[in-house]
Amino acid sequence: MENFMVLANSTDANAGGSMWTILIFYAVIIVGFYLLLIRPSSKKKKKEEAMRKNAQIGDEITTIGGIVGRIISVKEETDTVVIETGTDRAKLRVKRWAIGSVDTEREEPAEKKEKADKSKK
């Protein structure tokens, strides 16, 4: 009878320990998914949004549909840009969310260059 009580007590203690192990395992999996999937995609989304918001007149852009042109006007109230494309200078008005990439390279401000240099060292 005593052996049965000792065995019963030891299995209860092991069950509590294995429950914590399972919870820690699931927490590690959730944190892993966050770090590998969710966080990088949200960073990318923020970077793309900043790129679209900072597009200026004169920038060469490519839309998500593949149209290449230069911004000639920005309409803030409707959140659109007017681009000029082709040799015949056809003008198109597109929504800002349709900008796929800004192909114009600009020089970074001096502050950003210094921060980038410090982070590389």
C-alpha cells in the first residue's frame, strides 16, 4: 500500500512538471513564429508605406501593374499621383498604394549616413 502511495505522488509531481514543459514549448514556438514571420513582414510593410509616402515630384516610379513613369503631380486630398509615361508623355493618375517601387536614387541626409556608419562598426 505504501509503494502505491509513493508511486501515485511521484506521477502527480511529474504531471505538473510536464505541463510546464509543454507550456514553455508552446511559448517558444509562438515567439519563434513571431520573430520569423510576423515581425519581418510588418517591418517590410512599414518600409513600403514610408517609400510610397515619401515619393516626390520628379521621381521615377514603377507601379504594381508594371507601368513605369515619372511623378509630375501629387494630389494629397485624393491620395493620388499623376505620372507621365512613354515618349508621347501620356499622363496617368494612380493611387499612391499602387506605387510598387521608387526607382530614383537620392542621397541620404548626413545624419542617416553617420548612423549607418556607426552601426556598421
